[in-house]
Amino acid sequence: SRYFFQQLISGQICHRDLKLENTLLDGIPTPCLKICDFGYSRVDWIFRPKSTVGTPAYIALEVLSRREYDGKLADVWSCRVTFYVMLVGAHPFEDQEVPKNFRKTIQVSLFIDNGGQYKIPDYVHISQDCRRLLSRIIVANPS
């Protein structure tokens, strides 16, 4: 997955709707991840988007601001969420009581954007190494 995210970012393309559903697994015997659905994509150095497009569970907070934003950085956020979904099998901000709650996604994103630390729910069964990795990437400005 790292290679496919690097290819997108180095290619000067803002996809603007990266999500697990827009990835394809191909290649036998060597697996290859491919990106599809470039309907919202733009060439990065020409276009600084301010339109709100994308899928709520994967969208970066700056996309919701209705101001110009860096499409590449917004895609990086979506890559992080996609990676989380690949490892965990659920979205990071999903409420088990009310799945696909867009308001909850915004609240958690605002919390993280203001310096809050995302906590992986206890019901998520992944290794400690994966927990550490995810806790370092689901942040506003990862180092």
C-alpha cells in the first residue's frame, strides 16, 4: 500500500476521493494495488481546490472549510484513513451505535485538528505494533 500512495503523491495528481472502495487488488502471484475512479481528480500544480468533494468517512477537515486547500495533503489524510481501514476493517471515526454518522466524523476530525489524540477503541483487535503505528498517523500533523 505504501508504494501505491507514493505513486499518487509523486505523480502531481490530487485524487480527492481516495478510499478503500476506490482501490483494486490485482496481480497473481505478486499482489498489486491500483487506484480507480479519478472523477474528482485534478492536476496539483494547476488546481488548488476549494470545493467540498469526497467521501465523509475519508475526508480531510480542510476540505470542509470551503477555502482553498492543498489537495495533496487532503489526499494524504485519506490515505491514512484508508490504511486504517485496511488494518482494522472499520473506519476510525465510526460510532458502533450509529455507523456512518457524518457529524461524528467532523467532531472527531475537529478534535484531532485542534491537537487532540485519537484513541483506537478497545474493541479493535490488532497488534500493539499496529496500534502504535495508527496512533502516530491519525493525527493532524504527523512527524
